[in-house]
Amino acid sequence: MDKISDKNRSFLISLALILITLIVFYQVRGFSFVNIDDSVYVSKNLNIQAGITLKSFKWAFTATAAGNWHPLTWLSHTLDWQMFGNNPAGHHIVNLVFHIVNTLLLFLVLKKMTNAIWPSAFVAALFALHPLHIESVAWVSERKDVLSTFFWLLTMWAYVRYCLAAVPAAAKRTPGTGPGAKHYYYLLVIVFFALGLMAKPMLVTLPFVFLLLDYWPLGRTQTLYRLILEKIPFFVLSIASGIVTFLVQRGGGAVAEFAGLGLKFRICNVLISYVKYIGKMFWPTNLAFFYPYPVQNASIFYAVISAIFLLAVTIFVLRFAKSHRYLFTGWFWYLGTLVPVIGLVQVGEQAMADRYSYISLTGLFIIIAWGLAELRNKKAALVLSVLIISAMSICTSFELRYWRNSLSLFQRALDVTKNNYMAHFCIAEPLLAANGPDEAIYHYRSALQIKPTYIKARIGLAIVLLSLGRDNEAVKCLDEALRIKPDSAEAHANMGRALARQGNTDRAIQHFEEALRLEPDWIDPMNSLAWLLATSGKTAAGNPGKAIKLALRACELTDYNSPELLDTLAVSYAAAGDFGKAIETTEKAIELCQSGKQETLKKEIESRVVLFKAGKPYIETK
């Protein structure tokens, strides 16, 4: 009877968790893609948009785009695009579904480990509804967060089953499942763990969490040596994943140079961030998609205060660890799981990020839940729990609205943070589309005033100046960008555009070639270079043979689905005198224009067909 009642309670709690999470987060179905990372991960990623094919599988497992190696994340986005296309609603709903499943898994795994249904439910509710978790759910690009956590929790589930199967038959809390169950679940732990690492390397700390779970709540009696020994395969996988991630991120420029952020400054930020995450857990206000680094001189004082606080809490936890074991597991879960993203090795330009707390805060949630469960006044504990969940639900509902589009998201960051050069940079592009160039130029210049070496803002400013026809200013801006970072492929590509507009074809070609040397499969400079080589006529810059090779490569990378690229290929064939292929390729481009309702481009391409049928190449007039 008790078991039936327990199952019913679990079912009702699970249903309640689903409903309340849906009520709070369902508004994401009407949200847009945002102009930070979503274009890289989904909306402008041609590899993602090619759909699930053998080629896309190969790309997913070899790609290092966005400074990460996470093939399962790429495949997840690819499947989404195949189902939903450029409609962001479907992408957001899938993130929400993963978040709900993660919430249920967390509840069920904690309940399995502890046999404590209400504290487990409270932890799951905190996880589901906390405002710090908005970023992981509402940002399409953070699929890697919800997907990797899904495998994290599956790995924990399999580990708990393995531990229970390894208990001697006489001491088992659950009926035995056969002599081979232990090996089966151990293998399952390895499989889920490996899959999680392929979604996001955040799982590298999970073997450490296993040791904490051995202490509480599993209470395993093996020696520490044996407990560590059984986890060697997981530590090996973690080390391998960590090395691959570091190399990929360093190669992609995501790992900040030690000279730029000194060790002392990074340690200060680590200490401050640990405390700030706790503060935001209790009082989640002034949330932003990007938190800039604080002033270095001020950070030293706050770092000392933070270190004292963290040390005091650690001493308290160790003092009461034997009588309240959940304190030890919860506190060191929080400290340990943040290590990969806390900033000792600085990845990216942020001082901290809400998304990094998605799994880490679970440790603190455990402390809060089991602490409330120990209160003698159960009614007071229940009322307090309901008030906390209600307050979080309301806060999350309101805070979530800022993620509805790029303008509201970036403006919110400017409103609640200081010296946020990233927010100034990000808001410039949507303002350019909405209000014209003046506000965009203001925000690009504001970003550069805060951080003069910020290359992206300098390039963005140059692009706007080229829209406006202020080519000389754009060239000066790009010259400065290349002085700061000579190996910026983006700066070289845009310098090529600027010089081509000025009629300086030879120098433009040099910069396009350098951009391709730095990023060999970047389609935009590839197409621009092919166009220049094909349309320069019988001059020193003209090279139809090379133009055909570049245009073919660009078309291959897009599966011959881009009318613009096919147009360049046709022009290249015509420049080489192969008018038959030029006409055939042009006709394919026109068909794509018709299906895509690109009438302006269609008319331009049709005007070139007349030349090709007359046996004349298309020469661009300066």
C-alpha cells in the first residue's frame, strides 16, 4: 500500500513539475533567434541547414566552429532545422522539452538515491524555475546546456543503479537484478557519460560528483582507493575531453591570452564569481546575457572579502559534515562543478555567465532542501517552500520576457550593467535594421570607447560606414583592426570588400586570399574573390580558372542550393569562354530564385543570360 501511495505521489509531483514549468516558460514559443551565437549555431549555419545526411554527420564530428567540439549538439540543431526550418518557435520548444525532462530526471534520481520524496521534489522545482536558468532554456544556442545536462542526469541514474546492483544481496535496499546487472549498468554509465561529453564538456567534473554521491547519499563503504579506482575510465575520458576542448577553444581564439588577463586578476574574478553566483541564487536581479570584467583595482578588495566568506562556509561545512552529510556533498558539488567555467583558464570575454550555473546550483539546492526538511516545524517549512517556489516562478516569468528578441535582450544588459561593450556591440546590428545607421554607429563607437581593442566592434563600424558609402573611413577603421589583430580573417574579408568598392582590385584580392588562408572554407570571401577574378576582364587581376575552382568549392559547401553562388560560378564559366556551362548554371540559379521568391536577384541573373547567349562574358565596370 505504501509503495502504491509513493508511486502516486511521485506521479502527481512529476505532473505538477511539468505543468508549472510549462506555465512559466511556455512564452518562449514566441521568441526570436537572438543576434549572438544563434546565427553561428543555427540561423546562418549552412552546415546545419543542410539537414541530416552522411555529410552533416561527418561535419558534426570534425567541426570546431564556435570554439567547441560538441558533435551531438550540432546534430541536435541539424535535426531541429530539418523539422522546423527558420521558425524559431520549434527550436525554443525543444530546449524547453529538454529542460522539463531534466527536471523530472533530477527529481527521480534524487528520490532513488535518498528515498526522500519531498526534498527531492523541492530541488527539482528550484532547478526548473530558478531565474538563473532562463539563459540555458530561452537561448537557442544553449542547447548544449540542456542536452549535456540530460546526459549528465542519465549518467547519474545509471551510476545509482550500478551502485545498488553492486551492494551485497543481503544488504540491498531493492530486489536484486541478477549477477550481470552491475557490469551492465557500469557500461551504461560510461556510454551516457561519453555522450554527455559530446554535447558539452561541462561533464568533466562528473566523476568528482560521483565521489561526493558515494559519501552522501549513497553511503558506500568501500575504501577511498577502491572508489577512485572504479572511476578511472571516467577520469580518463574527462582528461581527454578537457584537452580537446582546450585545443579547440585556443585554436578558435576563445581562450584569452594570459598576458591579457593576468593570473592574479583571474584568481580575483574566480573568488568574486563564486560568491556572486550564490548572491544571484538568493536574489536574482540585474541578470544580463553578458557580464563584463570589473575594474582590476576594485576587484582585489572584493576578492579578499569573497575568499574569507568561502573559507568560512567551507569550515562550517567540514565542521558539520559527519552529522549533516548533505552539506558536504552539496557545497563541494557547487564548488567543483563550476571549476571548468569559473575562469582560471579564461574562455570567452565574460566575467561570469548565468548559464554556467545550470547544473552547479543543484548542489546548493540540495543544501536548502534538506536543510528545510530538518526544521521541526513542518508547516513552516512547507509554507516557506511554497513561498520560494511562487516567488521564483513570478520572477522568472518577468525576467524571461527580455529574451523575446535581440533589442530587448541587449537593452536590458545595458540597463543593468556598466561598461558593457559587448551589449553595445550586439545592440548595434538590430538597431541598424530598426532605426538606421546613426544609433548603430553610436553603439559601435561606445563599445570602442570602453574597449578600444575590441575588433568585432571596429569591423562592425566599418561595415556600416561601407553601407553609407564612407569607404575611406571604413578602410581606416579596418586598417586599425588589422594593426591590432593581423590574423583577423573577418577584418581581411571586409577590407577586401572596401577596397573592391574603391576599385583597388589587386589589394582587394590580396585581402580576400589572406582571409581564406586563415579560414579556408569561409564562403563569403571565397565568393567575393571568385567574383573579382571572373569579372575583371583581361587585366592582371583576371583569373577565370581560379575563379571557377573557388566558385565550385563554394557551391559544393552549400550543396548547390545558393543562387548567388551559382551566379558567380556561371560568370566564372563565361569568363573562361565556356558559355554552355554558364547558361546551364544560370538556369539553375534562376530556378532557385523562383522557388525562393528572390525577384531582384532573378532579374540581375537573367540580364547576364543575354550576354552569355551572345558569347560575351560579364565584365564589371568600375
